[in-house]
Amino acid sequence: MVEQYSDCDFEALLNKYDYNFKRGDIVKGVVCDYESDGAVVDIGSKSTAFVPNYEVSSDKKAKVEDVLEKNTEYEFLITQDCDENGKFTLSYKKVHLAHTWEELEKIKEADETISAVVSQIVRGGIVVDISGVQGFIPQGQLCARETICNPGDKIDVKILTLDKSQNNLILSNKKVFETNMAETRKSVFEQIEVGQVVKGEVVRITDFGAFVNVGGVDCLLPLSQISWKWVEHPTDLLKVGQEINVEIIDVDYNKQRISLSLKNTEPDPWIKAEEELKEGDIKEGIITRIKPFGAFVEVMPGVEALLPQSALAEYQNQNNSILNAGDKINTKIIKFNPKDKRISLGLPTDESTPAAQEQT
């Protein structure tokens, strides 16, 4: 038997589902079905409501069914009052963005790190996406390692400025790096001590030495600590990206600086020199460099001695030749001080002359 309703009963039934929805209201609704241009949603009104494709997601490539699952309840914003068929137009995207902005405000207040997806590379920086909200990372707020990235890459950021009313979100990747670096430095300085031998990677080379990354901290390897042999420039023995074992020779906790030595990881050649050399020995050596006060001669691997300028000039006059770095020469050890790692040389034929007695 079909139940009969009077006109008054039918009007009352309709009024039961009339919640006086209007444009700008936030309502809850269940996704009922999909159409080619959007999704059908039941919000409890006299008729179903509709979410156009362009109001589903900020990602134009996103599929409606991937964002709004059927038979699932979501919050929507009414963007248009009901039409002649009593159907409201809804937006899921605007509600989602509103929640995202609220979450971003909390993240900024807590100074937390958040992941963003690179949208495009533009002049002066990078445009990123955070759950539909577009943000900008200025070039100056990018770490060196992040300056080369591609759309779709994920990048960790912190929020510098946020203005929801202006849809303005400025981010920093550099700030994340600095925060992580501070934590890394603290951890490294708590664990290291002078005398330790650690592994590091050469990250930068300068005229005065090289910077070696040890556990995330860039440490200085001075030119004088690269080798027992004379090194004209760090690039003679090192290259960026090279992994080396180094000894920690100094830690300045106040200035947060660490100094390293590469040569200390190798046997000290002066120990062998003390065993094998003595004053009066005749040694053939190789000139490593010439200075106004004389020439440095390598008499054993890693062991240099000074031939004074007077003896050098005498040799050149006698042999009518000019000596250069790399030339071989016979010398005589005049004075040997292994404690101070100093050797003074003379010529085998003039060891008695005052000039041959000069020391370094």
C-alpha cells in the first residue's frame, strides 16, 4: 500500500531538508557520483549539489575520483546559491586551501620544517607547491646544493613570511640548512678530539689549503699540513670530491673551527733521516724551490735542507750554469738538527767556508 501525503505533509517533508544553505557557508557532504565535469554531492538539501572539476583541486592534472572518494564525507564551500533546479555549486579546493593556510600559520609559529614540491624555476628563485598553496623561494634563500633542481623535486623549507590575504608565501631552504648545520656542528664538536684520525671529503680548495668535510662540518687542512714534501699548491695533490684520512690537530670550541693534517697520517720522514743522515755526509738532492736566501734541496723523500745563497751562487759560477727547481745537485750536510727538522748544506768542496755554515 502506497502511503499518501497531503499537500501540507509534503511541504513539511521538504522543509525538513531545507537547512537554509546560502553562498559562503561551509557544509559537509557525501560524494554520490561522478560526472564528466565534476562530482555530485549530497549535502542534505532538497537536491544534490555539484562540485565542478575546477573547484576540486589546485592541481589541474588531478582526477576528481583521486581527490574525492565516492561515499566519503568532506567539507565544502558553497560558491553559488541554488539554481532553478535547486542545485548548489560547491568548492572543495577552497576549503582545502583554507585548512592548508591555517596549518602553514601553525608551522611558521613553531618554526618547523615542511616539504614542498618544485613547480617551476623562474628568474630570481623557485616556485613551489605546498598542498595547493604556491610559495616562492628567492635565490638567496637556496642552499648551493639546491640551486640545481627540477620541477617535481621535493625540497625542505621553512616559512619566512606568510600573508593569506595577499596569497603571499615566502620560503627559505637555506634556513633549514643552517638549522641542520647547527645541530650537526654541535654533534661533531661533542665527539671529536685532537689526535683522532677521521675520514673526510675535499669540498673546496684555496691557495692556503683545502676545506675537508668531516661529519658535515667543513674543516681547514692548511697547505703546510698536506704533505711532508714541499707543495706549491693544494691542487698538486688534492682534488674536490676526493676522500682522505686526516688527523685532527686543533679544535677551537669558541670559534667552532677544526684544523686537520694529512701529512700526520703518514710516517714522519725525519725519523728515518735521523737514523740515516749525519753531518759530513755527501748527498745528491733535488732542488724543490729557490728563494733569495738560498735553495731548498730534498735530500731524502720528504726531507728538505737549505743550501745558502752564497754556496748556490758559487756552484753556478763554477759550473757556468743556472740552477732551477727540479735540478739535481751534490751537497754536503754541514749541520743537522733533527729535533727542529733543520739541515744546513754546503758544497762538497767548500764545507770549510763561512757561507757553508749558515743555517735555516
